Amino acid sequence: MAERKAIILLSGGLDSATTLAIAGREQFQCYALTFRYGQRHEREIEAANKVAERFGVAEHRIIDIDLAGFGGSALTDSAIDVPKDRADLDDSTEIPITYVPARNTIFLSYALAWAEVLGAFDIFIGVNSTDYSGYPDCRAEFIAAFEKTANLATAAAVEDKGRYTIHTPIIEMTKAQIVRTGADLEVDYSLTHSCYDPDEQGRSCGRCDSCRLRLKGFAEAGLEDPIEYQTRIVE
């Protein structure tokens, strides 16, 4: 029986690398999709390339789109400061300024288009809502709605060639559980990058939301984060 093809949204971060490893464990033939979307730095693109190469994906595509043309996020607009050392990291109910408007909707739409061309009906995305639920497009409700849309909007689904499934294997895991899962699957986390605001040498800041959640996850998993930080504070 031939392997089922799957599109994996690969940012180069800890979550997407772990998601790729899970898809491989489930015997999918993996096609990785990464976006140069106008983010402030290229470091995560470099990381995605390394992760894709290490896993030996069937194909890795990097797509250029310009979300910076719209702005509205600290990740795409250099005039907006990336928040550091937020006291309410675990308790805030506000959507943070690092949210990129409609990003996962756009990414999944591209993944769906490629899946239809490849004859794939499985898409994996490393969204997570347990440790940090500030992003509306990381919620299970959004994923379910997009999956329904995918099966209404594509010729392949309408012609009963298959049904699209959006896989979110880490959506309810804590960051520590994600780290442990990846470690069990031999993910090389030294290749990954999570920081919103690295320095010119590519070192993670250790102070943005993403760095702090990552460091906390490794600490709670009882493991050492192998990447280099400007400041390494374990909370």
C-alpha cells in the first residue's frame, strides 16, 4: 500500500518540527510548506530548511507572500516593538500584538491548494492552544471550520475523490508534553528556531513570549534547550 501524502506547515519552530515528526511516525509521505511572509527575520526560514532536510521530506517548498504589506503585527512591522518580559504571559485574555492577521487561514489555504494538486487529503499544522491561547486561529473551533470549508471549496472533495482532514496533533498538549514527544521521536531541537526577535547572529532573545514559553517547556520536561540565547531565564 502506497504511503498517504500529507502537507505539513513547517515554520522551523519547535511545534511545527514536532508535528512533522508525528506525521512521519504515522507513515505519511511528507511535503513541507514554509512561508516567507514578510516576517522581521530570515532565521526561521533557515531553520525550516534544516528541519526539512533532516527529516528527508519528499519536497519542501518556500512560498513568498507579503503580509507585511498589511502590517498590524509586531512580527511584520518593524515599527511595532516585540513585547518582552510580559508579566501577564500566562493570564492575559487579550490577543497579543504578535498575532499576524489571518495568518493561519492564509497558510492553510495555500496548503489546501497544494494538497489538491498532489492528490493529498491530509494537512498537518502545529497549532497549540493549551499553553498560550491568545491567537484566535490556533483554536479547535477555527480548525473545524476550515476543514468544513476545505471540503466545500475544492473540486477533489466535491467530486468525492477524498475528504480533507486538518490534523492538529499537538493542539491540546502543554509545551512540556510537546518537547517530550519530540524528544521521543528524536527531533533535533538544535535545528529549530522560535524567537520573535533574534539578534544579528541569530541568537534567540530569551525574553519574548515565544522564547519564554519554549524555555518553560524544556524546563518542565526536564530537558536542556539546545539553542543559543542572548538571555536564558527559566521561569
